[in-house]
Amino acid sequence: MGSLKSFFTRKKVDPEFPPLADLSGFEIDVHSHLIPGIDDGVQTLEESIEMIKALSALGFKKLITTPHIMSDYFRNTPEIILTGLETVRAEIQKQGIPIELDAAAEYYLDEEFINKIKGGKLLTFGKNYVLFEVSYINPPDTLSSIIFELIVHGYTPVLAHPERYPFWYNKFEEYHRIKEAGVLFQLNTNSLVGYYGHPAKKIAERMIDENLIDFIGSDLHGQRHLTALQKVSAETYLSKLAAQGVRNNTL
């Protein structure tokens, strides 16, 4: 009886988008918090290495870790981040882990962000991509001006986890407006397994359906995210996104 029940409750497989074996097709993860002790990500070097080994086992060849920079909370600087990066890199080399590690940052859209843009000291990845996030509570009044300043100063803005901002759930046209303004979108991989709730999962799926996603990232902070990430390769929408193609493996 148990096997019969499992047969009927087993997830249906879309023959057009079968499950992926792992995450190796994306090659590069563009969003994580793997430098120990500088934000709400990993807190020790040992934890960092444990997460990096797990990401390597999932198929990633390169990681771009992106510590928070928030003027009121995580007052990180490029110097702090790059110093931490070298510490982790040294341990990766020491242990012979077959993966490359670089660093950028996840900037929070606050009053200091505009000064950092004008100061020309942003940590970027790829083709001058700048990863940034906004508040989860209210839509940002300054978003248009921030996008303009980034582009004028030669950056390409990349909005982190757009599927997680509830104020746009009933205004889906805002995603298209932001995209048309020159912003790229980075989806959190774990949204596809419902880690951030059902609404975020449905928005993530719709964004894939409408071909809005440019990058995918784990946003891995620790074990809780890793556990979800290890299940995501079975998701039809991850396979669909892989078929559409994202920019991860162009970096």
C-alpha cells in the first residue's frame, strides 16, 4: 500500500524539462556569503570550507561570494572583503579543493550606496556587474535614480532575488519596467523549492516563464540553505531555466 501511495504522490516529470543530474551546467554561482564572520553568512573558516566543498560536489567550478554591504549594519569595505577572500582562498588551496573563488558584494540600496557609486569603489563581477538588493518592506523610491547612476558610471545593475519582494507580487509589470530600464535579474535557486514561501516560488516560476532571469545564485549563508539547494536539481523550472540559458557560465 505504501508503494502504491508513493506512486500516486510522486512528482510528475515534465519530459521536455527532465530533472538535472546536478548544478554543473551553471558552472558559476554568483551569490553567496562565504567569507567568515563579516555578515550573516558563515561565521568560521571551517564552516566556509565545508560549504565550499558541498558546492563543489554539486558541480560548481567557480564561486563569486558576495558579502553584504549595508551602512547601518554590515559596514564592510572592499578591503575587509578582499582580505577575507585571501584567507579562504589560502585554505582552499591548502586542502586542494577543485574550485575557484572570487568576491564581489551584495549592496543594500540605502543612502550610502549612491555615494559609493559616485566614488567608483564598487566590488563587481564579470562585465562590471553590481549586485544589489532593496528592502523587503517597501518599494524603493530611489530605485530609478540608483539604476541611472549605476549605468552612467559604467556599471550593469543586477537585482538580487527579485522574486522575494512581496510589494511587486501583484504588480508584475514592474519587473518588466525594471528590466527595460537596464537591470538584470538574479534568481535565488532555493526559491524554486519553496524555501522562501509559496508566493516567491510562484513568482520565480512566472519570471522563468517570461524569460526574465539573467543569473541564478544560491545565496548560501550556511547549512540551512545548503540542505534546500541539494534538492533543487529535481525541479522542472530549474531545468527549464537551464534550457533557456543564463549568464552564469559566461563569467
